[in-house]
Amino acid sequence: MTQHHPPHGDTGHGAPTLDQARRQLSRYGLSADPQAVLVAARLMAAGARLGQAGEAHFSRFGLSTGRYRLLADLEDHGGEKSPSQLAASLGVSRATVTGLVDGLEREGLVARRPSTEDGRGNVVILTETGAGRLRELAPDHFARMEAMVGGLSTEERAMFLDLLARLVEGMSALTAD
């Protein structure tokens, strides 16, 4: 079966084009590389679309992307972590972790208990109900993840992972002072 690959300049879905990037740069009298601007703009647009698709995907299981990531992070670390460790590993604030944990705790997917290492703090633990939710969603979740990148060969996926890591490194250009 032949895979359809759109030309490099056309992704549809209202994505910016190389001509649009050229026109914008010309309009502002800038000498930036239009292809570089296009890659960044498409990456940002893809990130937004992926975020929306991820939320729709996880809503099937009564979760959000953030709630899933927190549960999976707990599972990957023996089912227990402090809120500050969760915030660091998820790349979010402590306040965000508190909100996620509050909701997950109400549903019985996680619980808080005093830390055995630091009597002043709490740890978040993955409950059996939470572990069960992850087991229930795993077959569908991972099949859909595989299907999402199904149009790429093993070699293309390896190249994409390398490119993605380099792009993530470059993201600091957007937030640097």
C-alpha cells in the first residue's frame, strides 16, 4: 500500500505556507530565512493541534492529558512521588500538580499520605483504582499512538526523534529574555 505524502509546502488544515512566510518577512523588511520561519510556525501549529487531539483522546477515559501524565509518572516511579517531584518531572508548577491531584483524589485514582522521609510533607500515591484505569486504557491508547506515527518508517521515526530533540532544545529561543 502506498502512503500519501503531501508536498513539503502543503499540509492543508490552514497551515502556513512558504509563500506566506516570505510575504510576512518582506512586509516587515526582515532577512530571516522563510523556510526556518515556516518550520517554526508549522511546529507551533502542529503542537496546538496535537494538544487538542490529546485532550479529545484522553477524555475518552475520563482524563485530561495532564491527569494522564501524572498517573503515568507515578506508575513509572513505583506509584509514589512528592508533589514537588511530580511538578519537576511534568514541567508544571506545584499549584498545577495540586489541582491535578485534587481531581484525581476525588475520583480515587490517587491518594495523599504523609511522607515517611519528611514528616512535614505529603506524597502522592497511585491507588489500585488509578493503576486499573491505566491498565484499562493502555491497549487503545498505545494502539492509537502507534497509528499516529504509522506513516513513518522505523528510520524516519529515529530521525524524527533526533530532530525533535534538537527542536526542543531550540525552544528556549522563544522564552529567553
